[in-house]
Amino acid sequence: MKDTSGSARFSRREFLATAAVARQSRRPNLLVLLAGGWRVQTLPAAGGGDLIAPNLDRLFREGVGFSRAYACCPAAAPARASMLTGRFPHALRTPSRCEDPTLISELKRAGYSTGCIGDWGCESAPGATPAAIQYLRANIPNDFCLCLSLEPPAPAPERFARLYAARNFRLRDNVPDDLDALARESYALYYAQCSALDSEAGRMLKTLDEIGLAQDTIVVFTSDRGDLLGSHGMESADDPHEESARVPLVLRYPRRIRGGGTIDFLVSSVDLAPALLALCGVDVPRSMQ
């Protein structure tokens, strides 16, 4: 991946002004790609540099990256529920049923064709990338919203695993010396999974290109949480440290948003649903925080 840290920066006002424009033009389609457990420290702009992820590189080049994006909770189910409901986990009455309005329910009410594939913490449907591609092709005439959860393969296919050698990684400074060997092995496995997820995201981007909807589709790529991988002497992702809570977030909307920039104001997964509703010209429910 290329380092985009030197790219143009957008102010909060410039970015939010796009939502007002959305109400005056054709409604955008929406594709949300959630990569499970992808920590931001893999990215060059955040201190990484070993990752091979050409499709995410393309998204950052063509879209806007958020340099301070955080999961509201470094655990998969509550973070995913918050993404859809725009509410913090402690405010959700029944997370397993999502009785509050969601990004999907509000867009459906506004006339969008909606789909949710994979585990989203409160709304789920079986399937994977092939089902998502079929959904996109079937909804060419419609305004659509598709939320696709991409789960890291375990283990990653050999063609991705062979890209990384454990000895070549530069570990985070907060990985204790006695975990050096184990952390390097974890890094190699983890980066291979990220490259595999990047490939699946690329299939979705290619489909948008093929059906002629790339310009008018908002594409969001983010994650539910990061991973510690030995930082602070820990392997679990549930503890709220920078490595487990900070996540990648990039938004591409070629029709309305200039690509190649960076936004550095603080955002969390709770902000996703209300921001996307506004960009689609749909009223944001008062329940969203």
C-alpha cells in the first residue's frame, strides 16, 4: 500500500456539506464493507508498511480516509450493532434483535432495496462475496444499500500466506521481547488474512465498475475492531488499547467527494449510520446518538 499521509486534508465542515448536496441530487447507492478484526496499524500512514492490499490502496486513493476512527467497543458483536443502530452498546435495549431504527430499516423505509450479508451483531443473513455480487447485479435499476461482513479466513489461502515471512516484520515497540517470536508468527498469519479480505473487497469494487455504478455508489470500508497481536503483552482484542480500538475507515463517493484526502477529526462506529443516512438524503432518527 502507498502512504497517503501527505494527501490533502478536509475540514469537518467541507465533508458534512456533502450531505446537503445529496438531498438535491439523485440518491447514491450504498455499499458497506466490514472487514472483521482489521487494526489500523497495518496501514502505512499509521506506522505499517508491510501490508499488500491493492484494493484498499485504491479506495484510499479514490476516497477520503479518516485517520482517527475508533470502534466504540473493541468486541465484534456490540461494535457491529452500534454501526447499524447509531447507538452505543450500553444504550441498546436488545442488541440481538435491534429493535431501534437501523441504517438498513431507515433506508428501506425511504424506498431503498436493502441487503445485509454476514454477521452484523443484530441483523444477519448467510452468504459471502458471491451472494453479494449477485445482489449488486440484481439491483442495477434500484437505489440499493448492501452491508457485507467480510470474515478473515482461518487460515488464509496459501497464495496470501506466501506473501509474508515472520522474520521480516517490524513489531510495534510495545511488544515485549519475550513475545517477539510468537508475535512475528501472529503478524504473518494476520497480514495474510488482511490481504485475503482485501481481495474480496476488490471483487466488490470490480463488480461496481462492471455494472457502471461506481460513480454513484458510496463505498465504505471499515472494521469492527482491531487486534493486539502481542502489544502490551496481550493477544486478546477485547482490551481497549490503541491497537484493538482504532480501525481503518475510508469512504469513496466519486460523484460528490474529491478523492485522495484525509480527515483527522475523531469519529467512531456510532457515527456511521447517521452520517450515511445524511449522505443518502434520508432523515436521521432521533434515537441515533
